[in-house]
Amino acid sequence: MSDSIVIIPTYNEKENIEAIVRTVFNLPKVFDILIIDDGSPDGTADIVKNLQKEYPEQLHLIERAGKLGLGTAYIAGFRWTLERQYEYIFEMDADFSHNPNDLIRLYAACVNDGADLAIGSRYYSGVNVVNWPMGRVLMSYFASMYVRIITGMKVKDATAGFVCYKRIFLETIDLDKIQFKGYAFQVEMKYTAYCLGFNIKEISIVFVNRMLGTSKMNSGIFAEGVLGVLTMRLRQLFGRIKRKQ
């Protein structure tokens, strides 16, 4: 078993799932993969099951009944990994918007550079986004700026979904207290690490918009993020972000 596992939530990713799995498994460092599929009607989970015959020790699958939210998928994945001996737990999209080669750079940031949470950042050195409509680039960029203003957190890409966590961070927080299910979940995890004094490091990446499949972003997710950041800041002011007892 590897010391590292990549959690990949899926919903209707049949065009991408086999390619992303094989690409990760062909990297020079060994990573295990945990797919969390939210009842994809396109047969994504069936493709994973067939791949498990080829990779029985490395490829794992959790099937859920329906679309329960990105945050709950990752929480389910965190619980699963913490029951096993993984030291480095990654979040990554299935659609190649995150370059699998960058997994090694995030791993190195935690292993060699002392990060407890390493972020694949689109905005650490300018704006490194390819093939997004300008409106979405601006929305994402200013969302991260808004997070910095409200929270005081210095992270330039607070909504990033390409992350490596050290096990000790996930063991320290109360996963039951993580409140948000959409993209605000990504901010909440980073803000929790910031409030509890964990070391956060950003690694500059190039984010490429998906070529296949359909984006899951919508206005409701964005609204949750705007209001959620205010809620997080209030929780911090009232001392409600704390280590697990």
C-alpha cells in the first residue's frame, strides 16, 4: 500500500475516469486512488469496477445513492482513508483540469517543505487558467480575493480543489463540524487549517478547463461560497473553530 491516496469524486465522468486512473497509476511515484461516485447514471462506477480487476490493491470505490455534495464526498473519503494507514491524502478532479503530474509537487511540499496542507494554486503567480470564459476567471479570482479580505487568510486560491493534506491535520479536526457541501467546503478546510495554526503552502499550477464532460459549477454553489465565508468568520470570532477534543 502506498503512503498516499488520491480522492476523486465523480458524477457522470465516463469520458474521463479510465484515463485519469491510468495516468495517476503511471506516475513515477506510487499513489492509490479512491473514487467516490454519487450514483452516476452514465456508468462511471461500472468503468471503475472493471478497472479494479486490473488494479485490485490500488483502486478503491465508494458508491453513494445520489448527488450528496462535493463536501460530503470528501468527508466520506477522509473517514475511509483515516481508517487505513495513509499519511498523505489528496483531492483532485476527474476531468484533467488538474495535471496529475502536479501530485508529485504537492507531495514534495508536504514531505520536504513542511506543509501540513499543500494547495495547487491557480493564482499564486498571476492567473494560470486555460480555456475558461473570462467571466468565470474573474468570478473565481475575485472570490478568492473576497475570502482573503473577510478572513485575513493569505491564501491566494482559497477555492482550489487540488490539495494534499497530511494525515495529522485530518485527525486533528472534527469532521462532523465541517458545515458546507459545495465549493465553500474547499474554503472551510483551508480556513480551519489556518485558524488552528497548521502550515499552508501554495504551489503554482496551470488549471485547464475540462475538455470532456460537463462542469458541475452553478450559481447556487457560488452563493453558498459568498455567504459561507461570512459564517466561517463569525464562527472563528466566537471561538467555534477548534481542535477535536
